[in-house]
Amino acid sequence: MLSQTIANQRLYNQRITGMKHVSPVEAVRELGAVQAQDYHQAVWGIGLRTQSAKISDVEQAVIDRKIVLTWPMRGTIFFVPAEDAKWMLKLTASRLHTNDKKKQAELELDEGTLHQCRTIIGNALRGCSPVSRPRLMELLEEAGISTKNGRGYYILGYLGRTGMICFGLHEGKQQSFVLLDEWVPNPRELSLEESLAELALRYFTGHGPATIQDFAWWVGLTLTEAKRGFEAVRSNLRLDFVNGMEYWSSVTGPSASADTDSAVLLPGFD
């Protein structure tokens, strides 16, 4: 398999070219997650992979709590299927622990302060009522907790990565936040091994042909953890060699067209 063929197959498997998904929810589910540091670019990325999708269709999936914005991998914001958010966060939380401790020391955020933040924000969001980012910052400042120099953004990200909060609906141009357990009351529960296998299958199906190292980086896992997930679903994957390297994709996926003359316009972070 040539490298150009790999590029074409990746575009096809990600539904950037070829057959599109029926709905935004289906698009996010097959990919596993859609990178979303920039909300509007992420909405475009989902729409790009969906049949005749409009911005309102993607945002309706957020309103219906079918997809959510949270921090499941590498400390970065992604759109994920709502029912999968909790197990994805749990899978990757331990990998961020060391970096969190360093950052907390740098920002002078001890356990007592973080506990106070959980209480303040938890009380504000209780009852499934979205609260905007500026208002949450005000509540922390009123309690004597400085949000300057990146502290406020870090606090929200930390509470998101540890599964307490996620993004709610946009309020105009402002992001809002909700309690994840209230926003998604019936999440899927997967064991560690099930989580690794599930994410591996979605990644190689939606992003392949790819290497195990690609998968490990994308999720933020150790190579050992990535291999455990890969081995669990290996029978569902097809192997191709390029320059002596192993590339894996879904065994049931059709082959992409050999046409290399077209160009596609991609959103940022895609």
C-alpha cells in the first residue's frame, strides 16, 4: 500500500470524502471523539461528515444531550457521544494526574482550594441549570479565589477532566457549564479493558489506516495500554504494510477511490 493510498483511505474512513453519516450523533460516535478546542470549527468538522447537515442540526444534538463537549483526552476539549463521556474521562484521568499536580503547584492551588471550588461550582450548577463561564468566575472571585493568570480556566478544565462538569449550551457567545451527572444521567459503564477495546475499535475504524502509536498519542495512553486495547479488537482489523510499518483499519470497511485529484477544505484542528 502506498502512502497516497493511505491518505485517501483515511479521508474516506473519516467520511471527509465518500459516503457521509446520516446524523451528527452517528458521525461523532464512529470517530469516537471530534477535537473541539474551537467550537465553531468542531461544528464544521461534524457537519462535514454528515449528510446535508446544517449548524442547527449539530447544535440540536447538543441541545438534545446526544453529544457533549468535555475534556476526555490529552487534557483537550472534544465532542463525544453523551453516554460515553464518563467512561472516556475515567480511562484517561490517571494519565493527567502528574501534570495536574505540577500545574496546581505552579498556580498555587492546593487540595483545600480545589475542594472549595468544587463546592462553589457544584452548588451553582445543581438542578441542571447551565451557568456561564463569566458568572462562575465571579462566584470564585467573590469567595476569595483568584481566577487570574489562567487559574480560572484551569479550575474549570480540572473539574471537567475529573468528571464533575461538562459544557452546557452556548448562551449567546458565552460558554456555559453543567454538572455531568445531571446532564447525562444514564451513562454507559465500561470496565478498563472494555474501555480500551471500545476506543481502539472506534479509532481504527474511523481514523485508519493508523499505527498503534497513532492511537496511543490520540488518546493520551501509554503504548502498553494502547496495545491492550488493540489486541482486544485485532480480529476486527485489517493490516497493511507501508515502508515496513504496520497500519490498521476496519476489516469490513470498503476501499476508497483511487482518485487523488480533488481537494477538501478542512476546519481547524481536524
